[in-house]
Amino acid sequence: MRRSLLAVVGIVLALLTVASAPAGAAPGDVVCEKFGSTPVAGGHYEVQNNVWGSDDPQCVRAFDTGFEITQGDHHTTEAPAAYPSIFAGCHYGTCTAGTLLPRAVRELGPVTSTFAIQAPATGTWVAAYDIWFDPTPRRTDTVTGLEMMIWLRSTGPAPIGERTGTATLAGTDLEVWQGENGAQVVSYVRTQPTDRVDALDLMAFVRDATARGKLPPEWYLTSVQAGFEPWTGGKGLATTQFGVTGIGAETAATTSVAVREPVGRS
């Protein structure tokens, strides 16, 4: 009887998990460690919890195309609480299988990405790419070089630094902000927010940052990340689709799924 009861409980919990997954998503590993992460899609990508700016608990459920914040009730005002995200490349010593990164900017061919989100009606947050560049080909055990952000949508916060101009890239009008956060930061903020981009030409942003003198062509692209900066709330934010082509992730070898902890924060 006890075994039967446990089996029934297990089935009910499994059904509840499936029911609470974002539209089009399958349930997967749950990561609650502050800097915990887990590979997804056969090791092509890595989902990280990355609670770098808060002591509030947060958990993410990872699946092959993204993740969902299943626990998170942040209340920060000076900086984001976290950057839960999915990435390809190398970040704080964790590298996705089959990646060509780090690779010098001048050696890059076309690099495109798809990124789609779902969001609750409440909370203060930013949905954005976080793309990292380093002066050396190391696998980023420290934060140096350039952090490039591409904002899809925000419910309040402004980017780091000051607004320094505008740009039209990949068919989209953007504000350009520049500042510092341990590294140089260039943020591209859409004037028309969106919940989805398909085959976004990331090299258009790379070329613009180079033209502005912020990204020397001999520097190295180390990772392409997509996720959220929650300030208040957080639960229910989800990346429902993510992919990158042109950096080797699409041909990565399969690896086993296991929760790991990288060395540091985003």
C-alpha cells in the first residue's frame, strides 16, 4: 500500500510539473543553487540560475529551448537581483559542448540568434541578451573586456551609464547606452519592445560597437547569453526559445545532463 501511495503521489507531482511549464516547453532539471547551472539540448546550451545581486532564493527549471523562473520574489533597487539565463560559449569556466568560442571578432562569420520570452503581468525586470567579449581567448574566469546587452523589453529600469546616441541595426531602431560595470558596457535598447526576435543578426551589433571604438576586432567573443534581470518579482519569467548559429553550438556533441556550479557570476 505504501509503495502504491508513493507511486500515486509521484504521478500527481509529475502532472503538476507538466501543467505549470511554459507553453511549448517540457519540464526539466530544477536549479536552485545561487550560481548553479545545468546543460540542456544535449549540451548545446547551458542554463544558469546566477543570483548575483541578492540573497533572495530563486529557482529555475531548465528545458531544451530555455528555462522558467519557478521561485523568485525579489525586491532590489540598486542593481538587478540576478541574471537567470541560457547561453552558448564559455562563461566563468563552463563551456558548452562543441562551441567554437572563444573566437576573435575579426574571425567571426555570420552569427544569428532566436530569443522568445513569456512574462507575468507584474514585476520589474529586463529581458535582454548579454554578450561577452574579452581581450584574451581565456574561458572567462573573471569579468573584463566588454559586456554588450541587447534589450528586448523592460518594465522599468534604465541601462547602466548614459544614453549616448541611437542606431538602426538589423532593421530595428535602438537607443545606445554606455557605462561600466567591472567591464565596459554597451546596451542597445529597442524603441519598440518585443517578446521575440528570430534570426537576429548579432554581427550588426558587433560591427556597431567596433565602429564606436568599444570593441577592438582582435578581442574575443566568449559567450552569447539570453535571459532576465529581475528587480522585483521574477517568478513566471520564461525564455521559451533560444538558439544561436555561427559559433558551433548548432553542431555540438551530446553530453549528459547534470547540475553544476560555475566559478562566479555574470
